[in-house]
Amino acid sequence: MESTLADLEIATFAVDEVVEGTQTGWSDGRLTLALPQLAVGAGDPALAEATVEVVRPGDSVRISNVLDVALPSARIGEALPSARIGEALPSARAGEVRLHRLAGVAVLTLCDWAGAGYDGAEELPDSLVDMAGPGADRSPWGVTTNIVVRCVPSPGVEVAEADRAVRGAATSVATTIAEATAGATPDDVRSVGPLPPADASLPAVAVILQVASEGPLVDTFLDGEPLGEFAPRVLDERRLYEGRLTNGAYDWPGVRNVTAAYQDLSLLRELRAAHGERSRYAGLILAPGYLDGADQKRRAAEASAELAQSLVADGVVCTTFSSGNSHTDTMLTVQACERRGIGTVALVCETNGGLTDHVPEADCLVSTGNEDELVDAWIPERVVGGDDRARVGERVPAVHYLGGLAETGDARWTAVPA
């Protein structure tokens, strides 16, 4: 694993109340937001409009055209240059890096790509978060106080440039509000530095985190650059906590890997907590999914398994990116690991009545839910993000609720036999 990163602390500040005011700040659980200032700060020539508002759990609001979610987070320290989520971070000496993170709030990015007239954008699925009604528990972000950044691209701007501006506007807001805690005392501080050696008799478990990067509107970014085609690699998980792996893929929302999931991946939390007690944490492998050809898929699966073997992993947990095609990448990875004697668990969402692919070695699967399950119709008092793709008054398949079926271990739903 990488050895050049500084030790990392995450200082968490609970947010009990969000109010509007003349100056953005945090004090004793109250987050005050100067919304006009945040919107101005989010400005970019590629955007015709960038607005910021707050929606709260229980509000009769449906949020539509949701692209991504970020946890408000900022790198804090007098000797440290600031860096936004998704940017490459300047080097720091060991022990210097502390992230300030707000808990109980999230920053949601909104943009209607089809309404902006981009070719092919109409193929992107409707993406929703409900703050009340029958769908409120279908997305993890239906129970958080959400700072919503709604962007409208400037006419004629290329889609990649518009997407850069949209992502930049949201991460600027997320970083700015977290920076309001500078100098304050956190509610909790945890270290995510290197783990100590553990009893060798405990099983060593690694994570294979599958991502995909196919071009504008379906990209994943590392240090602000699209991954594109890449070979599986071992990645220091601290890069995830620092917000250096970010989402720009706006395909099926229910199984979308949002940036917030990368910032605080539950699998990593669990494995680090279990280290030295129930298991040993072996490391994180970043692997490509949604590959086009059968040979590409096999080569990537074999390379991921070889890396797991090099980490001396006894077991592996494989995540899945999105739906359909990528399930084959997952199954081939399971097969390759199992054939090397590495016990493997895969997280997959059920779709089209079951699994889209399967191998005999995949005998330990965790279902993250059923994409096709219908959520009852609802008519909210207000829609944030545009009415055209809000599906108000319709029964909506669960796959349209952002992050509700995420195959990273962060979803709250599953499917069980009838």
C-alpha cells in the first residue's frame, strides 16, 4: 500500500440545526448558512445559475435530478493549504492532516442535463430523494438535512466543462461549510492511520471496490481526473476519506456510488473496527467495472484476484458498480478469487427478476435489494430540481431513489425470499 500519505484524523462536528443567517458558521451544533454568499461562491462561467437552499427531513419535498451527494469536509490546519473535495492534496508530514467533517447534513448536487439540451442526456434515468411520504426511507438522504446546490449550465458549454463546473460548485459549498468549524472543538475524533499488526491466526480480509469511468456524465474521478481505462490497483483508503475519489457517473441512481459513500465507506469502517478482534484488514483494491469486452472483464478479474493474493488476503468483499453489465465483472472477480483459495463475498442488487449473471463459485452473495420494487405514488407540496422528471403522482421503481440500493454496503434495504 502507499506509504507516503500522512497520518489522518477525522474530526466530526454534529449538526443539530441548520438556520439561515448573514454569515456561514458553526457553533454548538448549529450550522448557520449565508445562502446567497454560498451561491455566489459557487459561480462559474460555465454555469448560468447556481442556487443553494436547505431541505429538511419531514418537509413535503421531492428532490429531482439529483446527481451526487458529498459529506461536508475540509482539510484544516494552519500550515496546510486548503483543498476541495476531489482535488489532489498537497503533501504533508506525518501527523499533520486533520479533516473536519459535519455529521447530519449532506450536500446534494442537482442538474437537469436533458433540460439543458445535451444530446443523450434523456437516457439518464430519473433520480429522486423524498423528504417525506412513502419514499422517504428509500434513500439514505431522505433523513439528513440537505444543502441542495442546483445548477443550470450556460448555453453552448460543452458537457464535460459544464459537468466540471457543476461538480466544482457543489464541492466548493461542501468545503466552505465544513471550514466553518476551524478552531472549534469536535464531538468526535478518530484516527484512520496505519493499523497495528494483528494476530496472524485471524483471517485477513480485503475490499475490492469496483468503479467505472466511461466519459462525461458517466465518469469516476481520482484527484480530479477521470479514471478512464485503468488496471486494478491497491489504493490507500485514506485517499477515499480525504475525498479524492469522487463520482461523476449519473446512471441508475439506486445503485449509484455517490461521493459520500467513498468518503465514508461502511465496509472500511467495519473492517478497521474488527481489525485485531475478529479479522485483520488486508487492504483496498480499486477495480474497473462495466468493461465492454469479455477478455477485458476476465483480465481485470484475474488482476484483482492477483492483487488480493499479494495482500495475503484470506477473504475478499467485492462491491459492484451500477447494474447489468457490471454484474459480470463482479462474478468473474468472485470466480478468480475463489479459484485462488480466497473466500469471497459479493454485494449485488437484484434486477429484472433476479441476477443478471452468476458463476458457480458465487455461493455467498449479499442482496442490496430489488431494483424493480414499486414505491407508492406521492404528491409533495413542492419539487426542488424541476418538475419534468419528478414523476409526481406515479408509482416509482426503487432504482430511481438515490443510493437506496447501493452495492457498496451502505444501503439500508435488502431482498429476501418470499
